[in-house]
Amino acid sequence: MSPTPPSSAQPPSEGRSERSHERRSLIPPIFQTASFTFGSAAELAAFHGGEEDGTYFYGRYGNPTQAAAEARLARLEGAEASLLYASGMAAVSSVFLALLAPEARLLILGESYRHTRDVTEKLLARYGVRYALAESEAPAALGEAARGGVRLLFAEVPSNPTLRVPDIGRLAEWARARGARLVVDATIASPALLRPLEHGADLALHSATKYLSGHNDVLAGAASGPRELVDALREQQALLGGILAPQSAFLLDRGMKTLALRVERQSQTALCLAEFLGGSPQVARVHYPGLSSHPDHATARRLMPAFGGLLSFELRGGPAAADRLVDALRVPVLAPGFGGTESQVEHHARMAYADLGLEGAQARGVAPGLIRYSVGLEDFEVLRDDLREGLGKI
């Protein structure tokens, strides 16, 4: 006699096997669940005893969808392990909390995403973490900033928004000689163009919201490095709770499949646009490491096969001209962020430093009137013609 099919009226104690699923799937499925089930007390005991590999317990400690995306990122980074976070800032702040302590010293190199500096000044300082800013990678500048010691050297490569490209190998040697770790935020390059671990960095960080996911539909962050260090970060994440949701992990995993193709196209277009802007009479300066005029062009050529899809430039007309240009452009959207399939443009000081004003932005090293332009997947000719028309209106 066949067993009675389960029904909605079935007691909770029955139907246990029907609530545990295994399926063959070409694409890693979305495990949209907070908890994972056990068939018996013995299975639970085996899990806690470390005898059950690949078994999951509770979403805050891991999820198969998240694990699939982390494995893909680790392969892209050439890392032993990767860990995903709920946002790029969750990754940055978690790494800082893990590697720093009261009286420990953080050294930030050159320009950086403003909120990286903000978390240092507004959060870490409360707990006794000391920090300093090094104006450049020159030995004298690093030495001056490191007076009093350094535990962690942090660098963006390329940096935001003028795309400076310090020599990661030299930074790694400098940090090791002082018993410090080097953490590199390579969001703007992505693993398609730069793998910091290969050049001696201890950890590579990303706002996975940008090029890794690539479609402007996910908030995520990531850290990649040696398994022992990433495992320590994973243990900390289980306490702090800044995990990535399964749906976001699925979208991120999907986006990374086309990373190399997208970045190659965006890099080609960005270089052509940078060359076009360099010849425009309305443009005073273009910041793009693919141009020979960029101060770090030689280093960028040595470290990267191409130069990415982000560029910035300054107009001769200053902030007023920048405001007119972003209003005149019709193809790129006026929106924060970069790295997506749609081109985006912003008067950077207005977008990212509105609370500080133009003078405050300039004090942080951002030129008033600087335009940041993120190249999407549109044809170069379409973007060039739009820029030419917009520049003609300012």
C-alpha cells in the first residue's frame, strides 16, 4: 500500500524528508533559507563534531549559494579563499576590526574612497585605533606617516577618483619589513585586470557591487586571501552578522561569469574616450592610467593588461561647467557608483561630498569640477558623440 502523500494538515513531526532537498543543477540554486535541517540527533552531533563536510547549519554561518560565489571569486583572485559581505564597506570595516586593535596604527596611502577614511575617523578612532595618511608611495612619505609604527597599510589600486596606481610589490616589501600587513582595495581594477595577492598583498578587497556583479543590482563586498586569514574573518562575520543574502550571492555569481568580457570592452571604450577628452579644448586634465600623461602610466602597464572602465577629467570652466555638462549628457545616467553595464557620470564633489561642500571636497584632495565617468557597454561612438555635444554646450 502506498504511503499517504503529505498534506498541509500533516503534523509538523512528519514529512521531515520532504523538507530537505538535493537537486542536480547546471546553475548553483538559490538556497533561500535561514536554517538547514538534520535528519536525526546523530547527524547533528556529527556536524558539530566536524564529521559532516559540506553540511550547513544556519544562514549566518554560511549558505551553499554564498559558497558557490565565494569559490568563483577565489578562482578569479588566485586566492586560497574568499568571503562575501553585505556591502563593500562591510568588507572594509570588518577587515579593519579584525586586523587592528587599540593603539595599533593604520596607514592609508594616498586618496581613497571617502567612507573608508570616514570609518577610520568616525568609528575606529573611538576604540583607540590610530591612523595616518601617506601622501604618496615615496619612501620619504611612507616613512614620515609611519612614525610610531604601523600594523596595517591600506591602498586603493587604482585609487578613487584620479586612478593612481602605486607599485603593490614595493608596498608589500615595505610593509613586511615593518611587520605590517598590506590590504589592497582593487575594486576599480577587478580581478580581470589586477590580482593584488600575486604582488604580495595579504588581502584583496572589493566592493562587489561594482565590476564583480556588474549590473547595478547588487550590494556586496568581498575579501580574498590565505585560507587561515579568511577563516578568521569568517568566524568574526558570524558574530558581526554582515553576511550576503542568498539572492544577492546568486546574482553576484552570475555577474562574475561575464566579468572578463565586460571589463575588456569597457577598458577599450574608456581608453578611446580618454584620448578623445585629452584633445578637447574644454578639458584641462584627464585622469586615466592608460594615457602616457598619467603619472603612473608605466606602473599601470606593468601591473595591468588594460586600464579599466573608469576615468575622470577636469574642465577648464570649473564646477559650473561640470554641473552644465552632467545636465547636458544624455547617455550616461547621473547616479552614484560605477562598474555597471550602463554608463554613469557625476560631478564627483557634488555627488560624493555634498555634506562637505566644494571646499571640503578640495580639502580631501578632490578638485572642484572633477567629472567621474564610468563606461558601460554602449558603443564608443555613441558615448563620444554624446560627450562632444555636451562639451559644446558648456
